[in-house]
Amino acid sequence: MTVQYRLVTSYATTSAQAADENQSRVEAVFAELAETKPDNVSYLVLRLADGSFLHVSFHGHGHEDANPIAGSAAFAEFQAKHGEIREGGVNQQEATLVGAYLTEIE
């Protein structure tokens, strides 16, 4: 996959219960991606110890093309109540890759 752009998104949740709900919704997005197997995106999400989340995505499609993450039904469900369980805003920025060393992550 030739990467066209990278996004890093971070946000906090309002409580441990909200973080659990958010994690469940994120897991549903990954389940749908596992079924649809898009080959033009790589995506990982980390839940930090303070209950905040960090999403990192690598996109092999242009900004004007369909995003297989944002276009999924599970992501629409994730977004539906996101504002209610989130504390503060969302920080989303495009990022430049400086370097990477990747092995299979489980």
C-alpha cells in the first residue's frame, strides 16, 4: 500500500465506564474491518492508562476517495454517541512518518 496520508487522533473520555463503552465500539469497528478486509488502510487504536484513546491510521487512498474506516457501519455507530462519552474535543492531525519498525502485533 502506498500511503497518501496519516492521521493521529486523540481524545479523553468522561469516565472509566465511558472508556469501556468507547473500547467496545472501537472493537466493533475492527471486527467489521476484519470482515471487509480493505487493502488501502492500516489502523490501530490504543487505550491509555488515563482512559484516553489514541487512533493512528495510514491511508492508501486520497482525501476525496471513500475511507473504509469512516464508511463502515460500525464506525457510524461509534460516532453516534461519541460526543456524550468524550471529555473535551478531539485532536486530529495529519502526521509525517519519521520512521517505523513493525512486527506482527497481537
